[in-house]
Amino acid sequence: MEGPAHPLQHRCDVAIIGGGPAGLAAAIRVRFVRSHEALPLSVALLEPGPLGGLLRAGERRMVSGPSHRVDTSSLLAQLIADVERLEIPVVPRWVRTVDRTEDGAFVLGLHDGSSVTAASVVVATGSRRLAGELDWFEDGVYLTYMGISMLPRIIERALAKAGDRTVAIVTNRHVLRLRRAFDLHRRNFLYLVPPDDVEGLENMPGTVVGCDSWRIVRHDSDGFVLALALPGGTVERRVGALLLDYISYQAQPAMPQLRFPFDTARPGVPKVDSLLRSNVPGLFFAGDVTCRYASVTAAMADGIAAGFGAYAFAYEALFGTQPSLFAYRVNETPERFLDTELPRVDGGFRLEWLQKPPAGHALAGLSGLTLDEIASKSGLPQDQVLALIYQGIRDRSLTVRPPVESRKTGGER
Ligand SMILES: Cc1cc2nc3c(=O)[nH]c(=O)nc-3n(C[C@H](O)[C@H](O)[C@H](O)COP(=O)(O)OP(=O)(O)OC[C@H]3O[C@@H](n4cnc5c(N)ncnc54)[C@H](O)[C@@H]3O)c2cc1C
């Protein structure tokens, strides 16, 4: 959660907020919509912590049944390999706000004051933002999960690890629902809650601190040293163990502040349709942030659907026509079956490299140029330049852009 050295202003076609299973699946899907003849769009993945979200909470995780067990560490390794292979830029910042400009583009405000602009956004922020604390999962960091019946056992584990030192409980106002379980152990609890949630929690036994963010500064045999960002500045506190209260967090998802009206299923919880679309054109929600069932498989399925939707939305905003995704959405009209997803690559488009060009590539260094300009600079005939462009599109290393003034962002749904 450290601030970066240089604020960035980043533009991309699709921005994905959150790098858990839902956000990873969405980002990969946007960049890998089809293996052939699909126009690649640019994507940015915003994640302040390590990639994987809650996938990192266990070694081997049962995903959907007693016989269907997925080794989550190899699943995570595969997802990260695809992020690297498709050269998806990971922006290590947390998103505080999401705004819309007059022409419908989204502007993401990041915690260091920088911003990312995108035609379409997938919010996949899960229950809370993570800052690497799961590196100590079950070794000083514990999670409340699997319903309230497990809670006493998890509290006991944290207390046993902490000995007579303080246990920090990272929670929110929904902790009141669990209060009885915590009240049984009237000692040494330091509740870290969002500043707005302090009111109403004054009577909790222990200490309640409203802090905007916190991070682990040190971990040693004597527990953790935490840096708490308080309204007046940062203070350090030593604690013997950390309890991340997911039961409370799952009651209220980790939404960035959306500065425009959007439909909610209940206060603070976004409403989506079966394709993960919100009522705001171009804005999708995927995974635990929708407060449906918390499951890796469900989160990834959401991410895939939202990724397709965001791709199609941004594509139409850029090129004024829907991509053909018929292999994935069979309800498309039959006459479109033979369409390619590629709009015509003619002189009006400009080349954009999405990955580092291979050394010595004839089109390296020619980003931003039109077909005519490339042909005259490279000395290659136009048909050869076009063949190289199509090859780059197929291997998803480059794309073409219409002139900026012809872009549009699509109407209300
Ligand atoms: C202890 C535990 C055990 C579980 N066991 C299972 C199981 O056995 N099987 C199963 O299928 N599921 C299990 N789950 C549930 C599963 O882990 C989640 O449903 C799944 O990880 C949700 O994925 P997600 O991508 O929606 O959210 P997450 O995994 O929570 O990822 C969200 C990401 O978004 C980031 N983020 C949040 N806010 C912001 C912001 N403002 N800006 C940028 N980034 C942000 C976070 O840092 C995080 O990395 C378990 C969960 C827990 C806690």
C-alpha cells in the first residue's frame, strides 16, 4: 500500500479492478477473446496486493465437491502465467473512485492521485483489498469463514498464537452481528475498522480504531508490527496475531466509490443481470463483490462473462460495430457466423503495439502511424505491411485504432 514514486495517467480499452480469480479471469478473457482473427484490445489490471486475491488463502482448496478438488496454487500459477504471456499490465494501486466523463468513458481515481481512463470497467474487488497479509495465512493471520459455527475455533487459534499479546481484528460495522462470539473473550482485541464505521462500535470490549488502511511492516517471532493510517498520521502497533473477519466483510463488498448513480440489489451491493452487466453501460461486476455465493469457480465464471461483455462493449465504442463472438454466444444471428471480428484495416487506422515488439521486427517503433506512413517509413509494400499487421493481431501483440475523433462510447441500455 506504499505510494508509488511517480503518479501515472494511463489509458486503456478495458480496466479490471481487482486481481482475484474473478479479475484475473476477466483480464485474460479480454486479451484472449479468440485465438484467431480477433482484434486485441488493451487492458489494465489494478491490484494493490499480490495477484490471486483469496485464492492465496489456502494450499489445496476444495472448489466444488468432494471429488472435484483443485490445487489452487497451480491454478494461480496458470492464471499468472497467462497474465504474463498476454502481457497484461498490472497496476499496483488501489482504486478509490470511479467517475464518468460526459462522453461515457470511465475515470478511475487511484490512491496516489493518479488515474486510469477506460471505455469499459469490470469491478472484481471481492470483499476487501488485500496487501500481502495472506503470506502469513494460518501463521499469525487467520480468517473467519465458513459461517458463524467455525468462529469460536478460529478465534481460539488466533488467541493461542498471540499468547498474552493483542489480537488485531480487521473488520467493519457488521462485526456487531458476531459480537457475542468476540465478547466471550474480553481481552486484548484491537478492532481495525473503516473510519466511517467507528460510530456505533464504541461499546465493543477492547479498542476500536478507525483507520483508512493498514499494512504489515514486520513479522517476527513476537508477532506483527502494523502501520495504521489514522486521520492524523501513521502509527505503528505491535500485535501477536491478525484476524481478518471475512464474515463481516462478505456482508458488505469492497466497492470503490462510484461517483454516479447505479442500481443496487441492497444498499452497497451492485445489481447485475445474468451477463454481469450493471445498469450503467460498460460497467460490469464480477465475483464476490456481487455478494452472491463465495466460490472460486463462480468468481471465475463471472470474470469470463464480464470479460466478454467488457470486450464487446469497448470494441463497439472503438469501431462502431459489435465483434462476432458467436462461438461463445450462439444466439447471435446466423448471417454473422461467417464474419470475422476484424474491422477493415485500411489507411485510416493507426498501429499500436500491445506487447514489446520482437527485436528487429519490421514494424517495431512504428506505433501511432497509419498504413501509408508505415509503408513509406519501412519501405515495404502495403500488402506486406498488412500481412505483418494481421500476423501481429493473430498473435495478439498489436492492434489497430481508428482515428480518435471517430470513437464513440455507446448509448444507454
Ligand atoms: C478462508 C476461505 C476459504 C475459502 N474456501 C473456498 C473453497 O474451498 N472453495 C471455493 O470455491 N471458494 C472458497 N472461498 C471463496 C473464494 O476464495 C472467493 O469466493 C473468491 O476468491 C472470490 O474471488 P474474487 O475475485 O471475487 O475476490 P477476491 O479473491 O477477494 O479478490 C479481490 C481482489 O480485489 C482487490 N481489491 C479490492 N478492492 C480493491 C480496490 N479498491 N482497488 C484495487 N483492487 C482491489 C483485492 O486486493 C483482491 O486481491 C474461500 C474464501 C475464504 C476467505
